[in-house]
Amino acid sequence: MILAIETSCDDTCAAVVEPDGRKALSNVVHTQAEHERYGGVVPEVASRAHLERLDGVVERALSDANVSLEEVSRVAVTVRPGLIGALLVGVAAAKGLAYARGLPLVPVNHLEGHVAAAYLTDPRLEPPFVALIASGGHTALYSVDLNREMRLLGETLDDAAGEALDKGARMLGLGFPGGPAISKAAQDGDTDRYDFPVGLKRKDDLDFSFSGLKTSLLYKLKAMDEGQLREELPHLAAGYEAAVVEALSRKLLRAVDLSDAPTVVVAGGVAANASLRRTLEERCAKTGITLIIPPPELCTDNAAMIGAAAPHATAIAYPEYASLNASSV
Ligand code: KG4
Ligand code: ZN
């Protein structure tokens, strides 16, 4: 069994995954509530909370899976990219667990982990496919080849999609994280009441931009008083969310056109968005593309996806990982 650990941001996560990386036996996520009062993740607070929680989360992952530490054959851990202090807590814990039992350690890239959530979703999935990762820190399109190598096709020139949602939610006075907060506020909103720009809509390349969208919201808000904002909130949220969904869907389908891949994988926290899921399901069904979007709990940060990536990452034999380091980029 693979024991996987993920602590790159504000979720303390551990999971037990079968050796082929196609089935999770447990997937424990502890989302740190400490950050809510700050309206964003505070790195040092995140590291300390990981430190306090990780042991208990690992124990739960083993007991939920009904697997003992003796049955674990390798330990997988996120080593990059992310908050450096937060990553280091996971890496140190993984090293300790692997070292104590003489096991190999598998360093996993967080983005490859997000994509690997698709292997848990469809255990028969094989590359090649096009992958969209839309999270709080990244928004990028990749072509994944037969060897599972990821080639960058396009990425955001400014904010990540999740970051744009988080910042938009903040401007609208909604909670953190912004993605779910905007969706909730948008429920009875009219997506067409306000005209929001869809970044790089007319450009034929595969890059994204969300800064114009943010500015557009800022100017609309400047022209409103508090009463108007309260009344218009559902429509503003709906229009803003729709612009993000449109930018992501449009560029993803463009990437599929250019690459001729029959399958697309959508991953990262923003892939939990109901409107994005619905839009992509409709458009992919129309064009005969196989769409794989993991269930929401496998889209946002979790350790099962890190375990799913482990069989295809290079393991470091015991005890050669003593000097293994984490990296923020
Ligand atoms: O992948 P993730 O959990 O962490 C990173 O690796 O960044 O993504 C977090 C991002 C946040 O920006 C959050 O607002 C967004 O994903 N998010 C959502 C939803 N759930 C999380 N965005 C839209 N709709 C959601 N339901
Ligand atoms: Zn992530």
C-alpha cells in the first residue's frame, strides 16, 4: 500500500492508495479553519497547524483504510510547488515514517497529483489526454503523452482562476475560499445582467488572463453604494463566475481542437465548480470528447491524488532521502 501525505497549502491530508495508484482506500482532509478570519491563507499559521494536525490525520488515514503501518510499502509526499514551510512539515513527516520502516520515499509534484486524481476517477484511463489544471495557485493547460510527460500548452499570464475567484469574493464581501462563496452567492443571479470581460477571448493561443475581469468588477463596485451592492450581489457574482467558466471552457476546447486528443481531464480546486462542470459536460458531449472530472473532493487538495501519482514518479530508495528538500516553485 502507498501512504500519501499532502501539506502544500492549508489542507492537512493523508491517504492510503492501492499500489497501482487506481484506488484510494482512505482520503482524510483536514481543512484549516484558522485562515478564515484573515480572508486568505497565512503561510506561517498553515505550517504550525500542519504540525499540530498531521500525526492525527495520518493515523486516521490508516485506520479508515483498515491498513496497518506494516502493510505500507512506500510513502509518497508532495515536495513542490506550494508554501515552503507547509511543504516541509509533510516532507519531514514522510521522511520519518519511511526511514523508521526502511521504506522507499516518493516525492510528488502537486500539479501532477491534481492530474492523477483522474486515474482514481476512471481506473482505466490511459494517456494521451489534454489536462486543464485550475487551482488557487495555477491555471494551465497540458498535453499529457504516452509516458505521462506533461507538456505545457498555455497558462495564465496573471492570476490563477481560483485566485481570481478568491479576490473577486473578497471585493464582494464574501467569505474565503472565494470559489464556493461566489457560487453560493450566484445561485439566483442573472449571468447576463452585467458585462464581464472573458480574458483573451479572441486570441487563438492557449493562455489565460483574469486581471481585466478583476478590474471590471472593481469599477462596477465603485459605482455602487452599499444598498445597490446588496441587491445586485447575485447578478455580480453570477456574471463574474460565468466569465471565469467561459475562459476556462473556451481555452480547454481550443486545446482539444489543436491536439486532436479524444480525452480531457480537468483538475484542481476550481474543477469542483458546479457551473464549470455542467458547461464542460454539455460541450464535451456535443463534440464527442471524453471528459473526466474527478468528484469535487478529489479536485480540491487531497492526499489520494498524491498517492495516485506515486506509481509513476521516481522513488528514492531507503535511506537516500535524508537530504531531500521541498521547493516552493
Ligand atoms: O487545488 P486547490 O484546493 O488548492 C491549490 O492547489 O490552490 O484549489 C483551491 C482553489 C481556491 O481558489 C478556491 O476558491 C477554488 O479552488 N475552489 C473553487 C471551488 N472549490 C474550491 N472554485 C470554484 N468553485 C468551487 N466549488
Ligand atoms: Zn492544489
